[in-house]
Amino acid sequence: MEEQLNSFIAYMRVERNASPRTVENYAREIREFLSFLRERGISGWDQVDRLVVRQYLAWLQGQGYVKASVARRLTEVRSFYRYLMRQEVVAANPLKAVSSPRLDRRLPSFLTIEQVNSLLSAPDLVTPQGLRDRAILEFLYASGMRVSEIVGLSLSNLERGLREARVWGKGGKERIVLLGEPAVSALESYLRSGRPRLAGDKANNAVFLNRSGGRLSARSVQEALEKYAALAGLGGKVTPHTLRHSFATHLLDGGADLRVVQELLGHAHLSTTQVYTHVTQSQLRKIYMQAHPRARRQPPGEADSSQQGAGSG
């Protein structure tokens, strides 16, 4: 059983060109399923049936996994069984008739424009790390890039006078992201004054470097963002994806076409981008309820006085 799993992981890495994080998740969580099977005396993938899968679901819920985690594991195991069928290891996919748990649709969190401006102003531009972090924050908000795409940037990916960058997103899909003038200015300052001090005498093609001159990690970006969010007085958890959500929401609020936003975000399906229309509609309703004089039910006295005022005119 381990041999087939290792073969599938190699297939994910080489033929599907899945990201290292995706490969890691699949390997860890399908091995978790394999351990579950072995504890129940199941010694072959072809011995798994619908009843075993339902027992696995019950076990996951008993372990305290939330619906999203359960659904992700089912998707991974289902994908693995499709691979086993193509390899003629099994004759049927036992997960085909098993539905994933229904997930509650959560609206993505985002910052207001004022909050974004406070966050962007937080880094200390005297230090090379501050110049780097300001460029990263500007980059994230200006382009809507994922943090994995940001830390994966190389100098050769920067184009058109630093106004564009060529990136490879999920599944190795290539796209061009755009940068506005503030992001270009921050990037120029970092490349001119910050990056050479971080690089020292080390040769590295990465755009964003750590203090040792190596490529910056996604975790380091997250930690820096948490620090600057605290300095800016922003409540709640702010992540790189919060800036990606803010990028999309502010574009739509400004009148951008949904398909343009889809292209800029690198979404394969328009339905993924459409969640932001719910965010903007929610924001519109909030503003309406706050601003319109008759958006809320009025006390009888106020209603009468307003009618009298209208009649006297």
C-alpha cells in the first residue's frame, strides 16, 4: 500500500506540478488514512468500501476535525483513488458515492483603504528589512499575489521597469501581475538601498532576501505582517491573504470587471472570484443602513413629525 502511495505522491510532484505545500498535505493526510486502515486490519486499497469510508468520516469527526478539514481529506483520498483506478490497482472508487460535508460559506475578511494605508506606513524605512517589508506589503496589496508567489519571485521575473511581474501560481499556471506607482517606488527603494545590504557578498536571484542573504520564507512574511498589523493598531488576525482579499474587494468597489479581477488573481474559475461580489454587496448594505435616513424603522414620533414637515411645505 505504501508503494502505491509513494507513486501517487511522485505523480503529484512531477506530472501534476503541484506546489510543495500541496504535495506535503496530500502525503501527510493520505498516510493518516493509511494508518486508519491498518489499525482496522485492512491490507489492500481494494478492500476499502463505502462502509469503511463512512467509518473514516466518523473517526475524523471524533478527532475534532472541522468540516473544512474533513472535506479536504475526502478530496485528497478521492483523488488518490482515481489515480489507483487509472493504474488498475482498484476497480472502483469507494468515495464516488460519498458526499463531502456541506461547508458554511464564509466571506473573506478584508481591510478598509484607511487600514491598508496604516499598515503600509508601519515599516521603518531606515533599515534594509524595513525597506524590504514595505516593498512586500505594497507588492501584496498592489498585485493581489499569494505569499508563495511573492517569496518565489526572482529578479528575472520583474518586467517593464518593475511595473509588471511574471509569476507562476497554483498548478504552475503563469500570469502577469501589475504594480501601481507606490509599489514600484517602494520596490525601487528596496532594490537600490535595502537588497544590496541584505545580500552582502552572496549571489542570489531571489527578489526578497532574509538577513542572511537567502530567499525569504513565507513564514517570515507572515510574522512581519503580524508585527506591522499590531503597530498599525489593526485588531484581529491579518495575513497575506487578507491583503489579497482587500485587493480584490477594493478593485470591485472601484468598478473593476469581475473577469478582470479573476485574471489578476489567477483564479481558474469565475465562481471562485464571485465570492468577492458578496463581500461588496455586504459592504454596500452596511453603508446604506448607516447613511440612509429611512433605512431603519423610525419611532412613531419621528415618523409623524417628518410627515407633518412634508405636509406643511
